[in-house]
Amino acid sequence: MCGIIAYAGHRPAVPVLIQGLKSLEYRGYDSAGLAFVHRESLHLFRASGKLEALETKLDSDHVLHATSGIGHTRWATHGLPNETNAHPHLDINAHLAIVHNGIIENFQDLKTMLAGFGCSFRSETDTEVLVCLISQRLKEGGSIPEAISWALNLIEGSYAFALISKNHPGTIWAARQASPLIFGQGTGENFVASDIPAFLPFTRDVIFLEDNELVEMNSDQWTVYDARTLEPITKDIQAISWDVQAARKGGYKHYMLKEIFEQPQVIRDCMTGRIERKTWNIQLPEIESLPIPKRLHIIACGTSFHAGLWGKYLMENLARIPVDVEIASEFRYKPLVTEEDKVYLTISQSGETADTLAALALVKKHGFPVLGLCNVVGSSIARESDHVIFTQAGPEISVASTKAMCSQLVLIFLLSLYWARRKKLLDSQAVENAVGSLTALPDKLELELPVMRERAAVISRTYSASRSFFFLGRGIYYPLALEGALKLKEISYIHAEGYAAGELKHGPIALIDPDFPTLAIAPDDSLLGKIKSNLKEIQARKGKIIALTQDGTGLNVDDEWTIPKTWGALNSFFILPALQLFAYETAVYLGKDVDQPRNLAKSVTVE
Ligand code: AGP
């Protein structure tokens, strides 16, 4: 996620902007920039890399004269992390400057339209298209709010932006749609930012702007409008009591909890630009040139490996493509068995995991195509892959991976549908049903997460003294059982094993006793009867059972945890956060360091 800060007030703007961007650094970024108006000219400073690189460029004497401006830290989603693609972006006449967070889905169509008006572009970004759209409308007269409103009626996707004009020094316009933007009211100064920490040292009086709201502000005044109709909207100021740390976590106690609750938005962001709105067709331009694989070989570590194993079940079921899934540290040290028409898929949130990177290099050395599924643009695995799909989950700060896995599952789901459609195994109606269910999921999950958290907190109290746990699942939920066990292990330090439920009789059931509980994933599907038999075997040995299940399954267990029901494999998007929250609430109850668990690193860049 990019960071935005805009300031209009009585202080020198540049130090305020730099300080604001520094307070947003925790969100992760790969380039930065700022712009301000001084003596009827727009001054623009940008740098790839960290803020220090930007600060070394702020050498002009105007830097301390401007008392308003905009700043940005960029988390690349379109275009490489370099200075050309860094924000702010100017229109071609350098009258306007804009900083933007979000993804404009139809920016290529708009770029083509603007080129028809003679517009030219300097960058690969969707943001530059937005500022050129506004500039194009201004040529026909009218106010900046009118030009903004016109432009916003044309774009599709998510945005939070701040804009300045050399012809209106001291005034800033900002608007949002599906991307956070907060207004801060000071004394003789006003702010807009993506996140409260950016201006918390200056004011605690805020307005959380809502979708389709546009704010026009200068040092002394501000007005909020409906961004489409330009009707003024009355808004109430809220006083924030958070400290800076709490503000960085959006008021959540831990980054992990914040990132678990970000998952509904992550599902929306993963779909942005990938579902053609009218036809529901899946669009994955990143792999259009890649032939449909006869066989897919997935390589990953940890949580990403679990996502890959989940993908095996889905890909084989929907696209009828045989899938092998291997742990990278095992794959890299065995002889490579080559096979024609095989595609290798490396899955990695960080894109820097040493074993996965080494496995990728081994495959490339043998001349096989590698598709990367990564969250970090510009990461090593992203750069080394022949094709790369970015999960667009935004920076994941907590060591325990949560929203990244959610994004990996969404992309694997879309990839499976994409290849199934191209193999004519699914008709457009089937794809529309599946994509329609996925599209409906975020709102349902948003409602369910608070309920899940409460249930997780109650159940975790009962079992937090356990010395070991089984996590059981069948079919596509077996990988989620592995993931639930990993989450519990890595943040609560309780030993846990994920198992295919059918494996119990082949040894593990010897461990069952009243102090060795089992969390069973038992949705209402074709394998429910089998799971019920497994649970009876556990109960016969006085083992305690938590069942993550759905209405009507009629389970008689110690703790029944009912979650909503949806289409097929998409039930995973309710089960996964429940497992994450169970581990989270257990770890919090045990007083563990949830975001920085002992012995762990966010990215394992060494063997
Ligand atoms: C997951 O909670 C862990 N932090 C870890 O297993 C992680 O998934 C693994 O190290 C792989 O990381 P990557 O996705 O960045 O390659």
C-alpha cells in the first residue's frame, strides 16, 4: 500500500511532508517523492529507494518557503519501483501534481483515449493517467473540483489521491474510493493522509473520509463534497486517542490482527483489474503468452507451501491439470526430473526466501519456464521469474503470514478458473457463478470476522494449557489443517500437527488422550461422513474436539464452532481466518510476542 501525506498550513511544508512519510515507512515502500508550488511553479522531487535518497535531493532554497504540498511513498503495483514511476506525477504541462494509492483498472483504455487528445506519458503508472484526465478536462474550462468529478466518473477501480495546482497555491484536493484517506484539522493548518500516524504529532482531530468523498482544503478552511455531484456534505470531527504505535496498527493491538481483518479488502484488491466487469471473464495478462501447462509443479516454503498444496486440490479439480507441490528446501537438493510442457510455479510473499529462490534458479538452469506468485514488486523471485503475478495484498508486517496466504488462494483460484476456461472445461456460466461467489465473499467476511474473533477468544481460553494439538482436515481443507497447526506453533509455541484426517488410524491416534485436543475442519461437504467417523475414533479415546463446522452438520463435540457456508472451495476463506484467529487469541492469552515470535524472521533469506 502506498503512503500519502498532504499539508496546507503555516509551517514550511517539506519537513512536515518528510516527517509524515517517515511515519508511514512501516507500510513498506520502494520509492518516494513530494511536490509543492512556489512562485507560480510546481517543484517536484522524487527518488527510488528509501526516504534518505529523497532527502538528499531537497537542496533547492525553495524547499523551506512553501507552506503546502503533497508527499508519497510508493509500494509498486504497476510499473517497476524507479524514479520515473515514483509519485507525485504531473500532467504534461506541469500545472497539476498528484499522489495516489490504489489501482485504476481501466487505465489502459483511458490512456488510449487521452493519447487521442494528444496526451503523452512519461511513466508506466495508472496514476499519471488520472492527473492527465483531470488536466484534459480543465482545458475545456471549469473548476478543478468539476474536472476531478468528471474524471472520477470515468475511472474504475480504487483510489485515494491528493492533488495540487500551480494556479492555486495553498489549496489541496483529495478524494477516495475503496482506499483509506483521513483528513486532519489543525489550527491554521490542515492535513490529508492515508494513515493517522502521518499527522498525529500535529492534530488528533480527524475525519475518516468515506468512499466518493472529495475534500478541498487550505490552511484555514475545508469543505467535503460528494465527489460525483459536488454537493457539500456535513462531516463531524472525531478526536483520536491512539498513540503513534496504535495508530500504525490502525487501532488494532497487533499487526497480525490488523492484517487478518484486512483480508476482505485483500480479496477485493486481488480481483482488481482481473475480472472483466461485463463478461466476468478472468483477465491475467501476465500469463497470456504462457501455454496451458500439461503439468504444474509448485515450489514454496511454509505458509506459501500450504497455499500451493491447497492449489493442487483446486487446480486438479477445476482445470484437470496434474499438480506436484514440493517444499523448496527439499526440491533444490534432489535431481530434477524434467518433463516436457511442465510449468513451475514459485509462491512467495516476500519474494526473497532463499530456498525458493534457489529452486527457481535450478529450474531456470534446465530451461523450464517459471511463473512467480509474489507480493513484493521488484523482489528477487519476481525479477527472476519468466512471468510473475503480484498478489496485491499490500505490505505484510507481522511475521506470521495471514493476508498474504489469503491473497495467494485468491490468485490460485483465479488461475484455476482461467486455465479451466481456456481448456473449455467450464462454461461462462460456471465461471460467472464462481467469480460471483468470490465477489460476494468480502462483505460476508467483513461481517463474520468480529464474530469469529469472539468465538476464537472463548475457545482459546479452554485449550491454551494444552501441550499439543492435532489439526485435521480432508481434501482441500487438509492444507488448511497444516496451516492452522503452523500458525498455532509459530506464535503460541504450543506444539501442533496438521494431519489428513484419514491418516489418524495409521499411527497418530496413539497420541490421543484428554490432554491432546483436536481441531477438526468439518464443513458440510461430501467428506463430512468420513470426518464424523474420525471424530468418533477420537472421542472413544476421550480426546477433546473443537470442530470448525457449518450449520446442520449435527456434530456432537466439546466445542462446535460454526462458520458461514459458501460455494465449494471458497469455504476456505472463512476457515483460514478462523484458524488464524484461534492461534492469535491463544498467543495473546499466553502473553506471547505475536508480531515478532521468538526465533522467527519475516523472510528467511538464508538457508
Ligand atoms: C508463515 O507464517 C511463516 N512466516 C513462514 O512459514 C513463511 O510463510 C515462509 O517463510 C515463506 O515465506 P515467503 O512466502 O515469503 O516465501
